[in-house]
Amino acid sequence: MHFVKHLLLFIKNNFLQLRRKWISLPLLLLFPIFIVGLVAVLIVSFISPDENEPLRIGLVDNDQSEETQLVVELIDQSSQLGSFLQINKMNEDEAIQAINKDELTSYIIFPQNFTNNLYQGESVELPIIANPNKSMDSYLVKEMLESITRHISASQANILTINYYAKKLNIDDELRNDLLFEQFKEFLFYTIGKDKIINEQEIRNDATSSPLQYYGIGSWFIIVTIWLLGLYNFLSKEDSRRMKQRMRLYGVTERQQITARMIVSLLVTFLLAAVSLIILIQLFDWNINIENYLRIALLLLLYSIAFTLVLAIIEVIIPSQRFRLLGQTLVTGLILLLSGAIIPVIYFPVKIQQFLPYSFSYETFYWINEVILNNRLFADYYPLTIMCLAGLFLFLGNSIWKERVQE
């Protein structure tokens, strides 16, 4: 009962403190908006991708056999190689000129005697001539070529089997070649009709596909975090040792004061975050239903609780106000960095990405992005809840231990 009574008293006192300092409070709230907004504009203008063009690849047929002409015509006219690749047949002189003019990523050559070697069971190769100015794109073409050669190898094994038994039956050479050609065509059409030569899979990176919206959410997330940090320290004050002793005589603990600051910071920041999010949603014209509003609110609430618990733990551990503020600022920077709001987590090393799910800021920012940008109708609150409970136990354990030591 005394704990709740003292807690309500300090909450009331903190609101009165905010009311008395109403002149400096707007500066505290608006300054992060200007700074973060300016940085976000610079980042978006830097990483905004240009309009993507398909990779142009040349296909040169030096064999000029009936089989290679069929393959070249089929690839040239079909879309089985994906929408991001544009393959056109041409002669080698045209391909060299296009490479020199930087109009071609690379070109593939069907060498002479390609069909003959295919039927005789000899190793067949498809040389690729790459554009030195487009090394990364040429590497993609190399991967595509390896996919094609796997189909050719399967086709060759099938044809060699048929050719072997046709020779055993003493079939005429012309008839046998016609049979092999028919089998080649059937296998080729079956392979291309069964599946794509390249399996396309779209991996959406919101930071590059919609950078303005991604960094809009990121900026809002950073501003809310700075508001929490600023309000928490705005309400903090360092009492003298004599004042602390006198308050302990009245049964007032440091834990009660910290909890009151946490509650006031959460209430004020949550209200400001809700208003700013509504403005952001109207600005970007996002279509968000009521259920998703509730999901975002719950995610933000859990994140705010976890973050203020981190600030409280640092305050309990570090007695000096200056070093405490330094520690809280550094930890806040690390928390924001791990969230992906500053640098998308896809650019982090793989070893770091494996540990990101253990960060409450990453979990919150990830699910808020999923709900807003990808219209997800589900959010996983379990990890955030566990982290909040772990932070609460750490805070209570440290504060109780410190109070006993002081006694």
C-alpha cells in the first residue's frame, strides 16, 4: 500500500515538473524530429535505386546445326529465363561491338562441332565472354549458364543411351540421327515446359524497394526512442546524500522514484508516438485497419517498457549522473543500430544477423514494418514479452540488492 501511495505521489510530481518546464519541453520534443528527418532525407536520396533494366545477354551460334538453331530460336523467343534477363541471338561481331559499347552484359557461344560432340559423348562447353565493366552482372550470367549446362548434361546422357541401343540394332545412320534429333527436341521441350531454367524468387528488401516509406518508419522509431530517453532524463534529478537518507526514513525507495519516471515517460511518449504515427500514415496514405493499429500499439508498448527498463537498470548500476547519461546514450545508439532503423539488417554480417532476434528493438521494428508495409495480420509478441519480463526481473533484482547494500 505504501509503495502504491508513494508511486502515485511521484507520478503526480513528475507531471507537475513537466508542466513547470513547458517552455523547454517543446524544444526537447521537436529537436529529434528535425535532426532525424534531415538524416533520413540524406540516406533515402543516397540509396534510392535507379530504375532497373534487364540484363542483356547475347547468344552466338557458331555451330549452325539444326539442333543449336532450335535452341537459340527457342531461348530468343521464350520468357523461360526470367523477366530480369533479355537474351537475343546475334553473330560474334555484333556481340563484340555491343560489349565495347557497354550495351551487353556478356554473350554465350555455341562452339563449332557442339552437336557432334553432344551426340558422340564428348565433353561440351559453352564459353561465356563477359563485359569487364559489369563483373557482378556477368557473374549472374555465369550462374545462369551453369543451370543451362546441367540440362544439357542430362539431355546428353539420355541421347547417348538411345544412340547406344540404336547402334546395337544396326539402324541406318540417317534414320538414327533423325531419331536422336527427335529425342533431343522432346527432351528439350519437356525440360523447358516442366520448369523454368532459372527459378525466380522475389526477395523484397523494403529499404531499397520503398526506401522513403522504410526510412519514414525508421525515423519515427528513432524519434520515439529519443523521446523516451529525453523524457526519462528530463525528469531525473540527482539528490544529495542527506536528502536520500531523509527519504529512506519516510520509507521512500529509489525504485519507487525510477518506476514513477518510467510510467510518466511511457505515457507521454506513447501519446506523442500515436499522434506522430497517425500523421505519418496520412502522409504516406497507408491503408491500415483497426486491428493493425492495435498490433502496432502493443508492439510499441512492449518496446517502450523494455527500453525504459534498460535505462532504469543503467541508472541503478551507475550512480554518477554524468556517466549514467553517457552509458544510456551509448546503449541507446547500439539498440537503434541493431533494430535496422538506421542501417537495414540485411547489410549486417551473417554472424551478427543470427543474434538479432535476441534484440527487442529488432523484433519491434521488424514486426512494425511487416504490419505497415506488408499488411501482415499477425505479430509475434512472445519474444518481446519474455524480454520485458527478463528486464523487469533484472531491474527489481539490482534495485533491491542496492537498497540492502545502502542499509
